[in-house]
Amino acid sequence: MNDVFDYLDHLHALSPHLKEYLEKTLKPRQSEKHAILLQEGEVCNKVWYLRKGLVRNFYYRNEYEVTTWFMNEGNAILATNSLFEQRKSKYYIEALERC
């Protein structure tokens, strides 16, 4: 959990109370290779911290997949507009490796 706190502390200092809350709230999760973390049409209600692996963000244009970004270990993963505006995502987030 320290790696998550280090990441968040880098963005903004965490109070002891918030760290205590996060320790109780955050849950580790594993995803298999090619698992879809978020699908088009879903509202993003999670932020993932990627400890290990590689993920990509993509959408479909006609029948083709268009990749918009890749994210590796040590980064937060989310669909920004969907999460903050609570609207349906236009994107997919896929685990390219076991994460």
C-alpha cells in the first residue's frame, strides 16, 4: 500500500486521517491478460493504481480499434471524463498483461 500512498503524496500531501481511511477502503485487485476494466457505455466509477503490468485505452472507429494511450506500472488508470462528469465512457480500458 505504500506505493499507492507515495504516488498520491506526490500529487498532494495526504493527511494521516485520509491515509487511515484509504487503508480501510482500497482493495487490491488482479486482472488477467486481455481483461476489460472499462467498456464503452459504462460510467467509470473506479481509479486503478497499476502496480504491475500494462494497459491500453482504445475505442472503435468503424470496425477498427484505435488505441489512444498505453499506461505502465506506477500510474493511475481512469477514464477522466467519464469519472469526473459521471457520464458513459466512449472508451475501453484493457489489461495487455496480467496486472
